[in-house]
Amino acid sequence: MKTSEQINEVAAALAAAQGELADTPKEQSGYGYKYADLAGVHKIARPVLAKHGLAVVQDAAVEGVEVLVATRICHQSGQWLEVGPLRMEAEPKKGLSHAQCVGSVVTYARRYALMAML
């Protein structure tokens, strides 16, 4: 994990936010199971994070066949916490273009990284 020089304010705000966050309902189905999609995670998290002066920034890049996603939680004080990059392979799938495969993996990686941070 990478952090700003000081993390006292971002850590306190994140702790307070985590105390208010609810589990995201698993409303999507696919691959034989139910899961919470990225939009559902954002719907639950954004209002609570904003209340505590927090925002999430995620950066995605592609290196060869790998997708890399870094996730940063920023506080209004300027302090931050960052993890990543999370690396996942964008495997070609029948009927999908390379861009569609990459987009799918970016969304998947963003969801997993965000849920791990929160």
C-alpha cells in the first residue's frame, strides 16, 4: 500500500465511513452465482464516502494482455491511501472483441479493488 506522508485524517474518515457502509446487495446473476456489480457498489459507497470527505479514484492501463487497475482513496485534506496495481489478464472470449474483453476485465478489477479498499 502507498500513502501520503500523513494518513491520520484519511484513516479516521475511512474508519467512520466503514462503520456506516452496508453490504452491497448481490442483485446480478451470471456464471452460476449472484454478485454485486460495480454500479451497485458505487450506489452504496459514494454517499457515505462523500459524507466523510472521501472520494475514490481508479486508474486503468493495459500492458500486453494484462489490465492494471490502481485504486486511491482521497480525503478532502489531501491525504490518500492507494493499492495496486491489481493485475488481471484480459483473455479473449468467443464473440467479444479485444476492447470488450479489456473493458470487462477493467470493470471486474475496479469492483474487486474498490471492495477490498472499503
